[in-house]
Amino acid sequence: MRNTFGRLFRLTTFGESHGEAIGGIVDGFPAGIAVDLDFIQNELDRRKPGQSRITTARKEPDRVEIMSGVFEGKSTGCPIGFIVRNSNQRSQDYEEMKLAYRPSHADYTYDCKFGTRDYRGGGRSSARITISRCVGGALAKLALRRLGISVCAYTSQVGGITLDRDYTQYDLSHVDDNIVRCPDADKAEQMIRLIEAVKAAGDTVGGTITCVIKGCPAGLGEPEFDKLQAALGYAVLGINAVKGVEFGGGFGMTGMRGSEANDAFYNDNGRISTRTNRSGGIQGGISNGRDIYFRVAFKPVATLLQEQDTVDIHGNEVRLKARGRHDPCVLPRAVPIVEAMSAMTILDQYLLNKTVKM
């Protein structure tokens, strides 16, 4: 099982949903970076359960403990070890899943691969393991901040409710002003009402998250097998419930002609730029200095509080109704996870590019 992400900036994670703790080790983090523990904790608070009426009711403080790699408030260049202790598990809620496979969940495939599985909350397949990614992403954000690079994501669609304007038309500083993390206040209220209705029915709903990376220099990424969009795609496709990603104009460009889709170059006061950004800041697999933006598609959460047809571990057809505390929509809590994976990717690519140029 691969548990390490990144090449120069690396995050190795451990832990299960109902184990003692979630944790990880960040290696390759530059020395001398101010490690703002309040900032890291805030990133975890944006991800943690029980933060609003439209998320799971599971209550976890998710307090991060830094074990190594930081001295007098700054990174030492040594591995940064951390843990976040689990404290509010209700393993008895999952007793029925011991024998029955939840539809569209990882239960069956884990059994196929490993011959065993932790049925308590999904074990390693639980979205709770993304805690470690948020810690790694928070550290990456602190390093990117010194380079003038920012990463911001927001909920752009829930079910059939979709933002109808480009990201440049929104003030992204207001993403966290509402519980669904949408920069459009009117659309946010519609999304919240939809999620509440879905939750009341014991059902779930999916949607999309848009991510915007500003200040990224030109030249990151490789022209062949490690294109920048491939690296970012790999990062976000590894998030629970993600089923697709599109960059810039994405699938909408398939109906265009080249004369409509191309981003024309021009001289912007001595700096080469493009008049449009349908490429999403990446051309030929390499960043071009414009904003990098992409959309990530999330399927509805697989665990429903409704009866579903399934089979047990012996192949017998049964009916299953899950119990416990589950998100009716993963989008609000997934926003910081998309940011975290994107930030780690960009920092890793920056360090790789710096090494190549040397």
C-alpha cells in the first residue's frame, strides 16, 4: 500500500478512522519557515466534523500535536512528525457492516485486495485520514506564502445548483463566510437548503469544488510524463469521492474551434502574458504564469441512511441500512482538502524545478 505523497516534499501518513490517532511525517520541508500552529489548526478546523448543521454530527477536537522538526517556532529541515488523536468513535454503529458490503464503498474492494478490512468507519478508506493531508497542506501553504503563491478553493456546485459566473467575478476572501463555503451568498443559501433536504431524507448529494492557484511562476511541470496538470490531477483524484477533474475551459472546450479556444499572447508592459486564460494557467504541461484553476467533481457520499440492496461477505443478497453519523454532502469539508493537495503539489513542483535549474 502506497502511503507517501510527493517527491522532494513528501508526506507519509498513518492511521484509521477508529484507531488511536491519525498522523504523518512531512519530509523535505525547507528549513527556516515560520510554523504557525494556529494557522495549521485553523486548516484542520475547516475540515473537522460537527462544524455545522449540514455536516456529520461526529464531534472531534482534531487538535494537532507537532512531535518533531520544529524548534523555536521554525522548521529545522528535519522530518516534521505529527499526530491528531481520535476521541469520538462509535464503533458499535458499524457492527452490521462487519458482514455486509456498503454499495459504492471500499468494503468489497478492500476485501478483494487485502483479504481483510476494518469495517469500523471504513478504516483506512475513511475520509478521516485526510486529516494528515490537511496538516501537510497547511505546512505547504506556509512555505508557498513566502513565495507569493496562494491556493483557494470553494464550492461551485451542489446537486443541480451551480455558480454561473467565472471565479474572477467572485471575492474569494468570503469563501468561509457561510457553512457551505461558496462565495455567492444567494447560491450558498440554495445549496444549504438542498443539503438539509437531502439529509432529512437520509440521502446524499454530490457537486464540484473549484480551486484557484495565484502567483505561481511560469516554468513548473514537465513536458512529458510529469505534466503539471497530471500532477495536480493525481493529487486531487486521490481524495475520497472524487470522480473527475477539468482544467481551465475543460470539457467545454471540446465544442470550440481552435480560433475560439486559443489564448492569444501579448506584451503586458514588458511581460509576456495571455489575453484569455482558457488553458487554466498550464500550457504544454508547464505553468505559464497565469492563474491555475480547475474543477474537481465529487460523487454523492456512498453511506446512506436508507435501506439498500447489497450482498454479505458470503455472497448472499441482503438489505442494509447504515447507522451512525455521516455527511449528507462532502463538499463543505472537502474544500480545505482540495487546497491541501494542491498546495503540496505546487510546493513539490517548485522544489523540483529549483533543483533542475541548479
